[in-house]
Amino acid sequence: MPPSIHPTAIVDPDATIGIGVEIGPYCVIGPNVALGDHCVLKAHVVVDGRTAIGPGTKIFPFASIGSPPQDLKYRGEDSELVIGSGCVIREHVTINPGTEGGGMKTVIGDNCLLMVGSHVGHDCHVGNNVILANNATLGGHVSVGNFAVLGGLSAVHQFVRIGDFAMIGGMSGVEADVIPFGLVKGERAFLAGLNLIGMERRGFDRGQVRKVQKAFASLFSGDGNYEERLERVASEFADDELVEKIVQFAREKTNFPLCQPKKAKTR
């Protein structure tokens, strides 16, 4: 099935266009772009740079994909942007490729939904089945785990990590790492508990959820200092893969501390 390209679209002859791709009116496709089979670009979409987009992804009007990073240190290095299959990228979304200072690659997984006006900065790594609501913003070098949800108008500071299944409340400014299954909210976001609704929607049973709740309480309000509590949780729940996901995340040494409850014990 040959691609369908509107006569007003400008598609560089060196671009790679898959089977059944639809390119609507006034789209502009650069020479180093690869569009997977059955991608749909509605209208007025710009895709540039070394950008690869997986099969079945749909991009809506006025999205800018693969334009140079908004980083003053960027010097035109030949970096990449890779977007997975089955994603939906809505109007006015902006996604930038990587930089030399961040591994040269920005990656977005499969089946992600990026709503109107959301932004993925340079060198971000976004997992599968992630949702960015309207105008959610990821600074450079942000890591977002699978099935995470970022509420509208939220903003994540550069280099911050968001764990699997986490939920970021709308209008939250996130300046610290968010544990898997965590729920954060607030102008300067704090850890408000666990994303229980998200866990229910993803099919975790009550027994699994209760174990994670118990581990959460032990980690953030138990006896001893933080390192002691973390090791105690790791030992007590050694056979629980969900709690182990939190423990592994917490043990990783990064630029930022963990996002904490308002009255969490940090010593």
C-alpha cells in the first residue's frame, strides 16, 4: 500500500516513508526522517532532524517533532529522536532530539499519549504507555517510567526521574525523584501517597496494593534513619516484585533526592 501524500506537503526525497503512511496538507518532512508503516500526520506537522517514528503513530496539526534542542550548549551535533509505535501526539506538541551532554538521543516508548501543548525536552527517556496531559512539560534529561501519568500544566525539572505507574498531579512542579507508584502534587510537589487508582486500573489486586502500602509507610515514617528504613523494607519485602521496584529506584544515586511526604522522616 503506497503512502498517501497531500500535494501541499513537502517531503524530502531522502526521507524514509513506510507502507500506508498518510501525510496531510502542509506537512514538512526532513531528509533524515523515517516514518514507520501506517503513521498518520494530520496537517501542518513538521518532522525534522534524525527522527524515527514507529508504526501506527498519529500526529496532529502544528506539532513540531525533531527540531533542534532548546539548549544553549547544543552545537548542531547529529543527535537523534526515536518515537515508538502506536503513539498519539496531539496539537502543538514539541519534542526535541538529544545532545552531546545527554547521550545524543531522546526516546519515547510505545503507546504514549501526548496531549495538546505538552513538551519533551532533549535527552529525555519516556517509557511505554505514558500519558502527558495538556501542557505537561519535561525538562532536559528527564526519565519517565512505564504507565506514568503527568497531569495538565505540570512541569518536571531537568534530570528528575519519574518511576513506573507514578501519577503527577496537575499544576505540580516536580523537583525531586518520584518513586514507582507514587502520587505527587502541589506547587512544589510533595509525595501525597500512592497512585491507588492507577494501580487498580492496571489490575493489581488488593493483596499487592496492601504490601506496597505497608512498604511505603515503613520507608517514609518508620523507625531509624532513611538508609536503615530502606534496607529494612528491602529485607522484609524481598520476595515482592512491586516493592523491589521501589527499592531499586530508591537505591539509584542520581542528581536529586526522592520526593518526600510533607512530614517524612529524612534522618
